[in-house]
Amino acid sequence: MVADETEQQLREKIGSQKKSIADLPPLPCIVHETGFTSPETKSKAQLIKELSDNEDRLELLLESKRISAVIRLQDELHPPEDSEDCPICLKTIKHMNNTTVVRFYCCGGFTCKKCSEERIAKGKEEGFDEMYRGKCPLCPERMPKEGDFKKVNSLVLEHANKGRAWAQMHVGLHHLGGMNGFSLDENKGLKLMKEAADLRYPDALLEMAFAYSGETLERDESKYMYYLKEAADLGHPYAQQELALTYSTHEKEKRLHYTTLAASQGNSAACGMLGHYFSSAECGLTNSLTLAKHYSEKYFEGTEPDDNPLSAYKIAFAAFELGLDRYEGIMEIPGHSPIPKALFWARKAQQGDSPPIRGNATKLISIIETKAKSHCTNCRKGAEGSSFKRCVRCLGAWYCGKECQVQHWKAGHKIDCTKRK
């Protein structure tokens, strides 16, 4: 298999790189004798980076194998029931739900999310033929304009009356909330939602679970779990993540199973949880700062850094500890310093509402800054009571003067510098 061959190649390359590095003097000795920006220092630092990159690739490859095994097991236990091909790109959509497809109210057709995003982006380009702007890609009709609820409601009701589950769920949700021109009617809303759920439409099953969680109806634990698990086993990532959280620490295998499934589909909350599990060696996983950092970073893809202080702290801690270990305690080699990135994420974690996380972030910032600001990051001149100026872009480097700042930027700080937001 290709993955097995890649794993073998990586292991051989890592072994060779470790031998080459072991033949060189320790990095602290090189820095002491030649300085932080010498060719000798930069040469060994680059070798360390290349080794670290390959070690990261190996860990990610092994993690991809673990994920594949979880997906295979799920498919054996619950074979996909609703796979369809996108009519535009013809790629198979394994699980049909609102996280994977976009519906068109005119004809009721769909495309995958990627094709829909590409179509929207193309429609914004200059020179795009106006005759196709706002037109359904699957039928001759023009799509309702944004905010035209009367037209949308008319089209969706027509589909719902034909027994189409996605439309029944749409109308049911709007009756439950009295939204977008639909009357507030809990009974009608629940009836339509149940009809869609009975057709095993994943989004409707998930909404029925939420209804029985106490949001709309009196909490019914057995019905809540039934609908939630049905939606999860039909591949809905939000249901999978929600289901994972219902399992106690005594059911760690089930918790990890459904968290992994949700994360494999890009669910940000599940990625954040896996980051925590790898950081704390929970749910049967071994401790891995590389994977803790990887999943915590995936949490923030498309979200604001302030949204999850725990994941922000995991990134900061992993970046600092990995840099400290890999570069033998030497943290300020230009182009290889983890300090700006670690401080960036630690400051984000410090802005959160959790006192323990704020405390840990504050402590990490203090540890980094106390040592870093005691000398000029470029020439190593001691502060000795004088006030050094910081890099205004990342607040992660200190300089005795403008000349040192310019020299350090050219030497490699431009690679390390992480713009604060």
C-alpha cells in the first residue's frame, strides 16, 4: 500500500537524519562558539527543522491510519445509506446533510458544498455573464433573491407537499420558530419534523434529538438518544460530536470513536476535543504534542482565535515545548524561533473566560517573556535596567536599538514573526 511505503520511507529518512545530527556538536555548543546567526548555527537548526518536519509527517500519517480504521469500522457497522454523486463534479457525497450539500429551492436539486462555493466565487468575478447570475445550475429557473421569503416559502412548501424530507424539515423548523413568514405552530412544526425524521433524513433526526433534549419539548432521554444516535450513524458530524459527549469517561472507546468520525469531516468542536485528548493522553490515546497542536489548529480553521481559549493554549504550549525540545533549549535562532507563535496563542488564551486557562496562559507568557526580554534578541546585550523596544508586529522579540531590529528581521525574524490581531 502507498501509505505503508510512505511510512517506511519516512522512518528510513528520519533514522538517517538523526544519525547526521548526532555526528554534529550539540546546538548550545555551536551557538556559544559561533553565535545565533552564524552559518554553523543555521545549518544545524535547518537540519533539526527538516527532521522535525518528517517526524510530524510520520505522526500525521499514523494518525490518518487510525482515522481510516475508525471509518472502516463505522461503515461495517452502519453502511452509508444515502450516498449520491454531485451532479456538477460527479464526486460521491458519502453522507447527505446540510454540512455536505447545498439545496436549490427551485428544483430541489443539490450540489456538494465545494461546487456551490466555487459557483458563488465565480459569480462575483468581473466579466461573469449576467445571464447566468442568480440562475440555478441544475434547471432553467432563476433562484429566489436573498430575502424573498414569500417566493422561497412557496417553493419549499411545494416540495414538502411532495413528501421531500429536506423540505419537510425546512418548513417544520420555521413553524417551530415562527420564522421567515411561517406562523408559529409547534404542533405542525413537530409533525413535519417527525415525518422527515421517519424518512431517516439526518438533519431532521438531529433536530428531533434537540427537540427532546428539552429545547422544545419536555426532555425525554430515551428519545433524545435514539434520534441523536440515528443521525450520528447516518454520518452527521454535529450529531457524532454531540453523541460523543454523552458517553462518560468509562465509555472512552465510544467517545473517541464518534469524536474521531466528526473530526474526520472537519467538525471544529471534535478537532478541539482530539487536541485535548492528545495533549492529556485521554480516551486511550498516547500523549502527542504534535497531534495536540495539529487538531487545535484545525479547530480555528474558519473560526476566530478568541472562540476557544483551551485550544489556543494547547497550540501555545505545544509550540513552546516542541521548540524547547527540538532545538535543545535554544529558542531564539532567527527563522526557527517558536517564541512569537507561542506568545500569540497564549495571549489569545489569556483573553478567555476560564480562570484556570487564563492562569496557565499568563504563567506561560511570564516564563517566555522573563527570559526573552532580559537581553537584546539580536546582539544578546543584557538589559541591565534599560528598557528594550519590542517588535511591534508580534511583541515577541526585544531589541536594544533599530539597527539590531533590522539585522534580526533580515536574519530570519521575518519568518518567525506572527502578526498579533
